[in-house]
Amino acid sequence: MHNIAGTKMENVSHLAGDAFTKKYTSRGLAVGDLNNDGYPDVVLTENGGPVHVLMNTAASGNNWLGLTLRPRTTNPEATGATIRWSVGAEYFRGSRPQGEVTSPAMIPA
């Protein structure tokens, strides 16, 4: 769906490729940056069918930083960790969600 000036939504599925014009009976979906280009890619499983990998092919111009969180205590997944960073005079904060059980590998901050 594409937001048109905040007044209405336009269906643009046909512009996104064949995968977005079909109906699927699915139970599993994972979103993450599979090729490290800064854009989210999608993997979904179809009941009784194949796994579908949808690579986001948007033009890349993003910068990003990957972090490996190493806990100092007995929290190997660094659950609840808070990340703080600054760019110039702007300060940002992100956190690793608590209770994540389905695709915890990529945590956007």
C-alpha cells in the first residue's frame, strides 16, 4: 500500500513483483537484512509448499553499523540491553526486545 498525501491508500502490489500478487497459506515469516545492504529482506514458509526468500532490491545508499552484544553476566542473549549512540549533537537509543522467541538474530536499534 502507498500513502497518497495522507488522504488515501493505493494498492501497489503489482509494482513489487510476482510474490505480492499471489495468495499464500503461511505460518512462518522472518524479516532481516540477509545481504547486509541496510534494507530488510523477507523469508516466509508456505504450508505444504516451498520457502520463499524475498530480497529487497531497493537502491542502497544507507550506512549502518552491526554490533555484537557481549554480556558481562549470565545473560547470553543480551536480552533487555540498551544501546546509546550520538551523531554530532543528536543522541539516540535502542534496545534489544525482551521475550523475543522467533527470529532474534537481527535487532534493529
